[in-house]
Amino acid sequence: MFEIGNSLREARLRQQLDFPELEQQTKIRSKYLKALEDEKFDLLPAPTYVKGFLRNYADALGLEGQLYVDEYNSRFVTGEEETPLRPRDYQRRPQALGPRFETRGVLLILIVIGVIFALFIAAWKFGSDNNTPRLVGVNQAAPVTKHKAAAKPMARLVLTATNGDSWLLVRANSASGPTKYQGTLQQGQQLPFTKKPFLYRRIWIAAAKPQNLVARLNGHLTVIPGAGRGKAAQFIVTPKAISKVPPRT
């Protein structure tokens, strides 16, 4: 039989160790180490923890921890031991990270790296597409701008029989062109060539009594050449003028 507390204290003092230093080594708070040396075991949570503290403390001092546990059992433990309580702040042992937590951490890091890499590739590809020079004639056709051709002027002609009747023969383009009108234009009547399909750039006209006609070309009154002579005549009408066709010789 030996004194548990005095034996622990003497071993500590012999090695010139302090409670804070032993607390770091054993992970047992200083107040519980002092309670072991004073044999105030009622300050500890339960006999189970007393035994564990005794073993760890004695081993840290270079003593045989199991001897101190056996001495405590023979002197202080009677009947069934109390159910061990959940460790509190008196045992501040760091909890080791389990393999599951480490695996999740590695997976999270890999996911972050993958996302950053994907963003980098997307930014590089998008920038390359925008900065690629486009060469005309290389793998692509240059845009073709279609210029609408200017509308060719047409001879918009209106003939009116004002002084009497006049026989007319009207053909498109020339004397050999298709016939568009043949007959007598009676006094007071009009013969318009202002809309499709009776709209041409050139109109050939043969008139028996041109003196009875009044011509309006593109909105303007236009003199019919030789109309005052009262003889039949032939004319060519263009957008700019009415010209008499000279007789064949």
C-alpha cells in the first residue's frame, strides 16, 4: 500500500515539472492533475475517468500506471462502477478527422479546380473567336452589296383628240413592233400610255390628222412636230421628246 497522491507529487517535483507542461503532455486539465495529487477523487466526474487519468498521469511521470489504478481500485472502488459520463472540457483531445471527411475535402478541391479550368478554357475559346481576323476571300465570301439599278425613264404619253377625229396606229418601240392601238380617236377622247402593260421607253405613232391631236408627255404639254400642216405623219416618242420620222425616199 502506498500513497497515490504523494507518490505522484514527489515524481513531478523530482523531475521539476509544472502542471501546465504536464497538461499539454497528458491532455488532462491542471485542476484534475492537482486533484489526483491531493487524492480528491470526488472532484473528477466518475471512477472510470479517475482510473484513466491516474494511468496517463503516472505514465507521463515515468511510473507504472497500472499499479496506481490497482491501488485506487483496492482502496476507493466499492461495488459497481458508475456509468462513464461523456467527456467534457477537462479532456481537450483534438478529434482526428475521419477518412470520410478527408475524402470529401479532396473531392471538393478537385471540383473547384475543374470549374476554374473549365472557365479558363471557355474564356480562351471565346476570346480567340472574337479576335480571329476575318479575311475576305479565305473560306468565306465577302458580303455582296446589291445596288438596285436605277429605274429607266418611260415615255408616259396621253393623246387627246381636241380639234376633230384622228386615225391612229400605235406600236411599241418601233414601226415593226407589236401593235398597241389601231383605230380612230374621236374628238374629245383620250388615249393614255401611262401604266403597265401600256408603258414603254419608245412609242411609234402614225397619225392621219396629227393637227387634231394634243400630246402630254410625262405630265407636260408637248408640241407634235408638223401637226399644223394637216398631213399624215409618223412620230417616235421618247421620255424626252416627240420626234417626226422623216419619210422614206
